[in-house]
Amino acid sequence: MLNTFTYLAYLMVSAYITLGVGRSLNRHGLVFLANHLEGNRRLAEAINGLLLIGYYLVNAGYILLVLNWNTSSDIEDLNDLIRFLSMKLGLVTLMLGAMHMVIFYVLANWKPVNIVTSIEEQ
């Protein structure tokens, strides 16, 4: 019974962290993208929405994989519960941070191409 409670607690806390970070990145990332795209707010919103969907899908998959990774032992007491949650939530949090840094690096080094101008040049 304690295993089921622990798994549910892990899933709920992971979902809360993922959704909270996703909303924050979505809200603040839109400003960054709009500036980076020279005020093209419509394109910034579209890219931001796609990034959010990808973020949620990758995180949901990772959270579920981590849940099943190395869970062969039973959780018998509070110490086991805390150890399990801290290990699994720590992995999820590190992955969220790493994803954020990679996406930020890519966007910071991305040079948007004006499609109309490049088509006219050909």
C-alpha cells in the first residue's frame, strides 16, 4: 500500500512541478521570442505553443520512465519513501533544468530567417 501512495505522490509532485515550470517558461519565453523575432508576435506565439507541447511530452515520457526505473524494492517505511521521492524528483528536476538550458542556448543562438526575403533572393 505504501508503494502505491509513494508512486501517486511522485506523479502528483512531478506533474505540479512540470506544469508550473511550463507555464512560467511559456509566459516569459513569449516575451523573449517576440523580441528575438523582431516583434512578430504571431510567430512567437506559434513557436512558443509548439515548444510548450514538446516540453510537456518529453517531460511526461521522462517522468513515466523514471517511475519504472529501479523500482523493484518495496517501500516499507518513511525513510524508504523519502529516499524514493527525493531520488525520482531530483532526476526530474535536473532534467527540467537541463532542458531549459539547452532550449535557451538554442534560441539565443538561433538567427531567424526572413522567409519572404530569402524567397525573393532566389
